[in-house]
Amino acid sequence: MSYDNELYQQVILDHNRNPKNFREIKNATHHCHGINPLCGDDMTVYMEVDSEQGVIRDISFVGTGCAISKASSSMMTAYLKGRSLEESRVIFDEFHKMVLGELDPEKQEHHLGKLKLFRGIRDYPSRTKCASLAWHTMIGALDKKTEEISTE
Amino acid sequence: MPDSNTGLATKSALDIEKVRQDFPVLSQTVHGKPLVYLDNAATTHKPQCVIERVREFDAEQYGTVRRGSYKMSEQATLLYEEARQKVADFVGAPDRKEIVFTSGTTQAINLVAYSYGRKFVNAGDEIIISNIEHHANIVPWQVLCEEKGARLRVIPVNDDGELIMEEYEKLLNEKTRLVAVNHISNALGTINPVKEIIRKGHDAGAKVLIDGAQSSPHMKIDVKDLDCDFYTFSGHKMYAPSGIGGVYGKMDLWESMGPYVTGGDMILQVTLEKTTYAKPPARFEAGTPPITQVIGLGTAIDYITEIGLDNIFEYEMSLLDYATRLLGEIDGLRIIGNAREKASIISFVLDVAHPHDVSSMLDQDGIAVRGGHHCAQPTMIRFGVPATTRASMAFYNKYEELDALAESIRKVIKLFS
């Protein structure tokens, strides 16, 4: 393939084809609906949070979107499951900064692990919201936002 | 070339290579590939004559209009009104004063919704739109209906994206004040039977607005023959600068309407107690207008008139036929909108890739198409898709570019499968 950009790497294509945690959580303690009005991406993030321990026991998503948004959601859920709420907020902040080009995972300290493969998104400003929708929605769920989360 | 099979290229009265030389942007490369620009329903590029005329006007002839009593202003006013005459001739308006300049179609429809709608639409009245409108021809009417306690009614479409005319007839009644439909759907390409829509609307006693944003660049318009009450258009979709467009309206309607935006230049006389308004079109053009853009619009009209809208339409139809056949041969691709009467717009979805991924991938091959809902979400909902990829063609496109489009789509399918 001649597409040698960072946007559609094999990992992203794989997660798009077979997304992880693509399901509803019955009796979720937290959930939130997020939309990207620019392109119509629409998803709901479900979480089962152990509030005593401050840990995400389970996290999942359902919805429609492009490969970037689906892969980002899939990888987010896989990465955050079992993590503390505190850690998760730090990772959200770092991820958000990375896709906006404000944090370079090659040069700065971070806790993003393999999520750093979304670094290339910063070169495609029209697509950053595809990558960050799931993350904003996850934070909306944690904050118990009852209104829809929008990337706009 | 496939041209030799179809004979399409030889039939055209246009010399496409010569036409393409008129558009400097078309010789650009994107990501190292020749630009294939297929987003003409969103906005079009400018021919050298428009670029040059705008530069020349700003450099040598610019001045305020309808104000100064010095040479520069008088000359600019003359040229500004000349451009209005060109627009009037272009759409077949009997009187240039029936053309009001706006920033584009969106503002044009808002002007009618505000000035005509707020005066003549009352509680219990009805406004009819269609299921395949651009948001610019939905939201102003929704807001008006909400404010006035009027009812918005919608003409449904069949699975090919054609308006169901029997249903339209059923919607019309003595409460119908206004019918507002597009001439061509920006999302599907459907050419609506506007003459029939207008006649039936009039029979029911309603006024009819035609959103001509997509039709004015591609087919000959004759507002007199159509007998529409309002016809709106955007300059940037017809090879003119952005920020200029307008609306044709019948003079008796303009005269019955109050202003939309108020301020300078739309008045007859102002005292601190009371203001009387200028006659149309000035009544609806408050403030200093986009003068240079109007001049550019006039030149764009000269350009497409010289090429000939009949030639343009005929050639674009052959591009549409060619693209429809090429894309139709691709497994896993579904065209959304298969109206019998269609303009050179193809919306499609792929089984394996989302429209945003498709447009990002095609961009890597230098191909500019639009992925999204095209500001027509009710159309997307009707066809059960969140978005589509849309290739919209203009007379400067060529068959080879459509070959490149098809090839690039096949690459996307292969990568995403």
C-alpha cells in the first residue's frame, strides 16, 4: 500500500475491524452519550466504577463512527480497564494534548503507552476530534454529565 | 481511454484541456499527486479572468457605492449595478432591481424567512419544505414556525431520492403560505421538478422559494418561465468569490416586505423619531456591500455564459453517466440517490469504510471529495446512513479524474477489508 501516513496504521485498521469492548454494560455505574456534530459520529461510553477503590472495573462503548474514532474508542477502553480514576484523568489530559500537537510522546514524559500511535493525528486537524470523541465522552461519564457531550 | 468506448468526450462542445487552463488551481499537486477536485457542490474554483478582474478592480477602480459624488465612487457604483444587471440577465429576471445581493444562499433564505415570513406567516399557517433540503433551507423555517406557531410540513422522498409529488399535493391546502425547496439536492444530486412544484404551490395560494445554490452553476435558469417568487444563489458555487450571493424576488413581493438588516444605505430618510425605507433592492442591502465580490461575480457570470450553460450541463451529464457506471462496478459501494433527473453529484457509501476515512484516504491520492452529512442530516436519516462520501463534478473535470477516483476507492476497499 502506498499510504505511508501515520493515520491508518495496521493497528488502527485492526481495531476498526474488530473493536474491543464494543458492547453495552448492563447496570453501568456511569455512562455518557457523545457526538461530533461536524461529522455525525455518535457513541455511548459505559463504565462500571468501583467508587470505594476509585478504579474502573469495566469500560465499553457502542456507536457509529469512522475508523479513527472506533479504533480510538477500542484502544481507550482496553487501556483504561483496571486503572484508577486519577490515572485515567491524567491519561485523558495527555492524550488530548498529544492529538492537538501540544505533547510530543517522543520527547516528553507520558503515560500513554501504545496510545502514542495516535500522535500522527496532529497533522490532520480535521480528524483530531475523531480520535478524542471517546475520551471526552469517558470524562463526561465520570463527571456524571447528563447532557450530550459534543466535540464542538 | 474509456472515452473511445463511450464517445462521450468527442460529443462535448467543450475543449476541456483549454477550459482547465483557465483555472490556475487545477495544475496544483496535493501530496505529490495532481489535484483532482471533486468537491464542487461545496465550493468551486475561480478562473483566471475572475482572479484578474478582482485584482484589477481593487487596484484601479475600487470605491464606495451609492454614496460618493466623486469619480471613483460613481464609477464603482456603475460597475456594481452593471453586475446586478448581469445577475438579472443570468437568471432571466425582468428587472435588475428584483435582484438583492446577500452574502450567499444562507443569508438569502434567512432574508426571505425574516422579511417575508415574519410579516405574512401567522399562527396556524403552514410552510412546506422537502426531506432533502440543506440545513440552510430547513433551520430558518423551523425558527420562523416556532416563533409564529406555524407548522412545518415535509415532502417525503422515495428510495431513489425523488420527491413524492402525490404527497406534496396532499400537503398543500389553504393554510400553506410558503413552499421552499431546492432545485438540486446538494447531498444526492436530485433535480427536483420545480416548475410543477411552483405551479401547484401557486394553485394553493402559496408563495414558492427555490434554493438555487446547486442549480445556478450547472443549468440555465429562467425565473420568469419558472414563475418562482424567490430564487436564491451563491457566488462561490459558480466560480465567483465567496461572500457574495443573492436572491431574485418578484418586485411586488419585495415592495411588500420590510427590511431584514437595518442601518446605512437602506433608508430614504432618517430623523431621530422615524425612518422611511429605500425602495428595493437598496432596502435589503444595509451597510457597505461586498463590492469587489460583486464585481467578481459579474465576471464569473460572463465566463460561464460564454462557455454556455447548455454546454456545461451536457458535458457534466456525460461525466455523471461515466462516474455512475464506474462506481457502479465497484463491489461494496452503494450509491445513495438514484433519481432519474440528476445533476453531477454522486453520494456513496462503502461497506468497509466510513465516509471520513474514505475522504482522508482519497486525499492521499490528491482527490478532494467531501465526507460527511453535507449539512443535510435529515437526508442522511432518511437513507439510514450517518454520512456519505460525495463526489461533485464541474465542467473542468475530466474522465481521467473519475478513473483516478474509482481506482483510489478500490485501494481503500482493499486496505479496509
